[in-house]
Amino acid sequence: MDCAEDDCERPATVELHIPWTDNRLVCAAHARVLGRQDGVVADPITDRGDELLEDG
């Protein structure tokens, strides 16, 4: 799954829990920036399974 941010094709590696809107799956770079907002909790996605092998 790709990052939810516009024009980003990196794989989503983090789920952001955002109190004022829906949760978002984003890449590590976007999680680093967006996760600094008050109330946002960043959880790494650990159950990607075989998808890691498919990405190379």
C-alpha cells in the first residue's frame, strides 16, 4: 500500500491516529513530519507479511 499523501509513491509504513480526522497510512518521511502535531500518535505497521518480499 502506498503512502496516503498526495504525490507520494513510497510504501506506507506507519499508521497515524489523528483525533480530528480519519487515521492515515503514510510513509516514514511523512510520519516524521505529521506525527509532530499535538494529539497525533504514530504506530509502525508491523504486520506487512510477505508484502516486504514483493517490494524487493
